[in-house]
Amino acid sequence: MRKKDESIETLRAVAIILVVAFHIGNDPELDSSRALYDHFSYFFQNIRLPLFTIISGYLYACRPIADGKFSTFIGGKARRILVPLIAVSTVEYLIVSLAPGVNNPANLADIWKIYLFPYEHYWFLQAIFLIFIVVVLLEFTSVLDKFPGYLIVLLLAFAVSHLYYYYKPPFNLFSFGGFTYLLPYFLVGVGLKRFSTILASNKAGFISAIIFSLLILLQYMLLDTDYASLFAKGQLLGMAVGLFCGIFLFSWKPALKPLAWLGSYAYTIYLYQSFGAGFARRAFGGLDATSDHLYFFLVLLVTLLAGVMIEEVVKRMPYIRKVLLGLK
């Protein structure tokens, strides 16, 4: 088995912590500190999933599709992404539809929609599967093999993402909007591996760190103003934050063993965060209103550890592991 890169796993841990923290930060139990958690969400809005996706692109570039292996590659991604997507989203929808005491229960007759349109956080899996298909098709043209061609494709992807921000179609089949939003970052990850001497050099990292710092400072200055939307997802400044943050972090490559350990479970944590968080919310929802930060920390911790426990249990179960985790 290929040894995992601790620096990459550390970044995955940072990304999954930010993603889970964002979802918990919207809980009504935190309303007494709502301004703080809204600011937290705003500050990291262009770092969470962009970083997660940059890592996915980098890992793909480490083991790209082999010549003539299209069906094998896409079949493997379908097993790893679509099978658990269908299984886990179905279970969650059924719980929301049938479990007693659920506020605003879902209509069971509409369950088919979750397989074709975005549903909860599972939209990311639909989008990333579309990205794999498009990137593989691009690989067949060899346009990503040379830096000039790669750069043109990357700029076009950012342009499409920006245009989608303004001209959204009336439907969002299979999270196409998420696909246009995340594709540029996946390509950034591919470039960080494939053209590391250019994009992941010390010079590129230094320049990116300066630009990223200036952008974050500007973003902070525009907080609670009419111009805060300039850093929205799909806006040029917002996309620049994700781009330069990714290049900076990959040139720095921090490696911390505890985070690297957690990062190796990031995919399962993402898949099952609703279940871990649901349990934790019920367990800690009765905390005194003055303990909202304790509530946040405990729900975050339980959600992360629940993902770890689920993977450790399920991966030892033949057949079940394929359905629930997409493992062979």
C-alpha cells in the first residue's frame, strides 16, 4: 500500500474541520453568538471546499488515468463516489421522512429527486464525479500535458465559474452549479502536482502567501459592508482567495501527525457528518445558552470522531464496505 503524504493528509484535516464547523456553525443553539459564527463562515467561505477540491485534484494527478483505461477509471470512481452517495443519502432521506419527531419531514414521494439534484451536503459528490469525467476527457486531448494548454483550460474554468455566478440556469441537474464552482480548484490541484516547479515552488508560495494575506485583509475590511459580496463564491476576489490559499499551503506543506491521522478519514467524515452531528446535537442541545462555544466544540469533536469510528467499523465488513464506503 502506498504510504500517505502527511502534509497532504494534514491539509485534508484542515479542510474537513472547516467544512464540518461551517455546518455546525449554523445551529440555532449558537444564536447568542451568531455574529461571531457568521463572521467565521464568511472568513473561510473561499477556503473550505476549494481546499478540499484542490487536494482531490492533486491526488488525482498523483495517480492519473492510464491509457485506454477510461471505463476502469470511471467505474472505480462510480464505486467510490456514487455507490455510497446513493446509499447514505437514501438513509438520511428516509430518516427525515419517517422518523418521529422530525421537524419539516421530507415527502417520501420526492426521494427520486435526491439522485438527480443537490441534496444536503451530498451535492459535492455529484459535482466531483462530473469533474472526474470532464478531466478524463481533457486528458484524452493531452491539453493538460503542457503548461500553456493547462493554463488556458484553467482560466476558462474560472471564467465559466464566474459567469455561472451571474447567469444561473433555472435547474441544477446533478449539481452542475457545484461542478462549475469546483472544477477550477480541481485543476489547480492537478497543476500543483503536474507543474510543481512552477506552481508549487518556493517563489510561487511566497508570492501567493503575500497575495492571499492581502486578500484576507481586504475581505476582513469589507466585513459587514455592502461590498462583502465581492468575496462571494464565484466572484473574482472570492476565487482568488481559494486559488492563492491553495498554492500557498501546498508550497508550505505543513505536516502534523494528529491532523494527518484525522485527514486520512476525511472522506468518511464528509459522508457521515449528518449522522454524527445529529447524535451530538441531541446529546448537547440542552447546554446552557452561555455555553454555546462548548456546544460548538463538542458537536464538532463528536462529528469528526464519529466518521473515524464508522470507517473503522465498516471497512472490516465485506460487501457492506462497498455500499457504505465505496471500498472494494
